[in-house]
Amino acid sequence: MENIITTINFEALLKLSAIISLSIVASIIAYLIAKKYFIKIIHKLIFKTKSSWDDTFIKTGFFEQLAHLVPPLVILYFSSFYPESIRSGVSQVVGFWLAVVAIKSMDKFLSAMLYIYNSLEISKDKPIKGYIQLLKMFVYILGFIIAVCILVGISPWGVLSGVGAFTAILMFIFKDTILSLVASVQIVANDLFKVGDWIEAPNFGADGEVIDIALHSVKVQNWDKTIVTIPTHKFMENSFKNWRGMSDSGGRRIKRALFIDVNSIKFCTPELLEKLNKIEIIKDYLQDKQKVVDMTDEITLNKRKLTNIGTFREYVKRYLQSNPNIDSKNFTFIVRQLQPTSKGVPLEVYAFSNKNKWAEYEDIQSDIFDHLLVALKEFDLKLYQEPSGEFGVK
């Protein structure tokens, strides 16, 4: 009798081993066939289409990830031939396996959706990377709960219904994520900045171009090529400057002053006026003024006379208006005298260049003030320079 039982057990074990081995071999062969043939066929069909958005699923490896569903499905099919005692256990393990593969497949799918969206023009104004990352986080959390429940053989719905009791704990754990989500919504909804914008956030040492907006962080590449990573929710707590308005306008502000030595300011003498009459851009201005002002050498406050700083201010105005790099029609344009200081009288230029790229803007600004610094001496004016105003341009 014992020999008969032993023979039966041995035959059952041998049969089970054969079924398990067959299922494993079949799952491996099915996976290799799916990866080598079916996926290649899908790739070829996609490459033949005229649209490019479907190529993104190939780049993200979505179809390769789907191929991992084949082995557990094959094993699940063969599990129907397993003895009842181990069938449920195999089903639980395979169910866990399928849940993990499904989670990774959904991750690849969402990545492909993000790539497709980023290829659209609207993505520059309305980035969704943060929302996709948040959705991925929910997929992983929910998928992990379901996978574990399948593995241990309990209903996931009961576990999910009890999550409400841990809401306070979850809110504490994911506090930064919630704050970042709210900040991301506000950034997009209010169009505070987008990828490609030049922002300046001195509290974080950021002064450069936004290169990435994610759920938890914003990356800014400074002009020295260093990269600053700023928590997204910090933009709601700290001020920052967005230079997009300047970039979109096509112009860039020039606001700089020349500090004139007070000791060099005087009424224009006939000799000085004769010299200034040779300057073409103010020649008509001086001719008009000769009709209403006293052009003699007599120094008196009873008559209207020209000053060298006032004439120079008119020269600066006309010089800038004739400069092809200055837009004096579409932007604010002022050449003004500010309140005198201990360092002289500031003569400020407030104008906009018609080029806003940094290098071009700096060249334009430098060329203008190179000229004005030299032109000062033609009006018998001196630039204030410490320790004494006497050390001006000569």
C-alpha cells in the first residue's frame, strides 16, 4: 500500500514539475517571439505612418514594456492545469507580476503623452510636466497597494476605503508635493513664467533661463552655465523678476547717467557757440536759439543765455534719436537732468535699444557712452571723478 501511495505522489510531483517547466519554457519562448517579431512588426508599421507622434511610444519603450505582460499571461494560462492546492498561490503571484508590469507600462504611456504634448506649441505656455509627475505618483501608489493586496489575497477596495483614516498623515508626508502642486497650478494659470523665460530670483542665486518646470522643482540655467534648482512652491513665497516682457517687446532699456562736474557748468561764450555751430545735429537748434537768447559775451542774469550743459543735453537727445540702434518712437525716450549730488549733476539717458540680446545690447550701450564721454569736452564740460571733480575727461 505504501509503495502505491509513494508511486502516486511521485507521479503527481513529476507531472507538476513537467507542467511548471513547460509553462516556464513556454513563457520564455512567447516573450522572445513577442519581442523579436511582434514588436518589430509594430515598429515597422509605426515608422511607415506619416504622423510622428506615434514614434514617441517607441522612444519611451512603451511596446517593449508591454512585452513583459506575455510571460505572466502564459503562466496564468498553464496554472489551470496545476493542482488546486497551489493554483490560487500561483494566481496571486502572477497577479502581482501583472500589476507591476501594468504600473511600469502606464509610466511609459504617460511619458509618451508628455513627449507628444511637449512637441506642441501650447506646451511652451502651458507646461504639464508637473501634472504628469503627480499622476505617475498616484499610479505607483495605487498600483502598489493593489499589487500587494493581490499578492496577499485580500480585497484592495477595503484597504483603499481605509486610506481616509490616514489623510492627516498622508498630508504631512506629502506636504511639499501638495504645496508644489498648488504652486504649479498658480504658475500655469497666471502665466508667471514658462520654459525659455529669463527670470531673476536673487534669494536663490538664480539669474538666467528656465530650462525645466517639474512638479517639485524648477531648473534655471544661469548665464555662467551653472544650474540652480528651486523648489516650485518657493516661488509663491519669494519674489522674482520675469524679463519676458522685455524680450517680447523687442527692446531693452538703457538707464545710465553721466555725473557732470558742477565746476565745469557755465554759460556758453561766443567762442564756444562758434565751435558748437560746426556740429551738424545741433546746428539748426543753435540757429533757432540765436533768435531768442543773448549770444554776447556779457555775463548777466537779466538776459536769457544758453548753458553748456543744456546744449549738451540737446546734443545727447538728437544724437540718440539719430542712432539706428535706439527706438525713440515706440518706447519711452528721455534725456534728463537729475537732482545734483555730492558727486556732481547726473545727466541721465533713459532710452530703449531695438536689440535685446545681451551681447548686442551691451555693445550698443558701450558705443553710445564711449561717444558721450568724449563729446563732453567739446562743450567744455568735465566728468566728476573722485577724489576731485578736476579729474574729469580732458
